[in-house]
Amino acid sequence: MKTEEVWIEDDVVVPESALLRVERNTGYGSVPGLDDEELADPAELERQVMLEEWGPVLAIPIRWDRPVIRPNIDENNELDWGPFATVDFDRLRPPYASAFRLARELQEELRNALIMLSVVGERLTVDDRAEVLRLLQVFRMDLDDFDDFNRWAYARWYLRASKLRRRIRGLRRAAHRTRRDEGDV
């Protein structure tokens, strides 16, 4: 059988368990001479550590050409469009905005295609590049007619970039024409 120790304090018999004090641990320790209220909040410490670890990633510039209207996320982690899924929204939204947005997206694709064109072009001499362009523009040669892979890749990326340029130009003309017809300009 277990025996319980008894303490006597101020002529009162007190069992041992009542004399024990429960100390709450904050999880981050303490600094001698400072109250816990004077220490930094644990959430603030976590924020400082996250900023230090993720600072270089957060400093990378990003492009903000996303649409202004974004849906809310409800408690079930599903999209909640609210009033933006109504007929009024479609009626009030300008129709040329989508053409400009598509042109911006295609501009990004064109940028990537031009980068690939320059990378592939480095594998060819200047004369080879000129020859490929001449075959494409003058003789309307098909991609399957190129035997050399580097020439084929250069022709492919050149044709892709040309197609994207034409499409962007057409979208911008149509969007400006729509904007002018509506009297916005």
C-alpha cells in the first residue's frame, strides 16, 4: 500500500499534492529578469522565422495581370462566385476585356517561343538560320521537309512565333475596334 506524506505548514496538516504548484510552459522558455508579457509573442517569433527562411522567395517579383474579380472560397473549400455568376455581371462586364486578356496571355507565350527560338538558333550558324528563313518564306517549305533536327526545330519555333504575332495583332485590332464602336475611346 502506498503511503502519503503529510506536511505541516502553519500548524495545519496539508497533504503533499496541495503544496505542489503547476507551472505552465509557454513552449519557448523565458528570459531571466523579464516577465512573460514582455517577451515576444510566439506568433511573432514564428512570423520572423518564416520571413527569414522564405524572404528570398517572397522577394521574387510576380506579374499581377490576373483578373481583378476572384471568387471567394467557402468553408468547404469550394468556389463561391456570389453575384459574379449572374447575368448582370455578364451584361456589365466589357466584352473587349477578354480579348485584351487573351492577347496578354499570348504575349507571354510569344515571349517563351522567342526564347526557345534563340536557344535553338544558337545551334545553327548565321547562314543556316538565313537559309531556313528563306526556305520558309520564299519556298513555303513544310516542317517535314527539313532533314536536320536543328533546322527543323528552328523552323518550328519561328513558325510558332509568327503565328502568335499574327494572332496577337488580330486580337488587339478587334479589341480596339470593339472599344471604339462602343464609344469608350
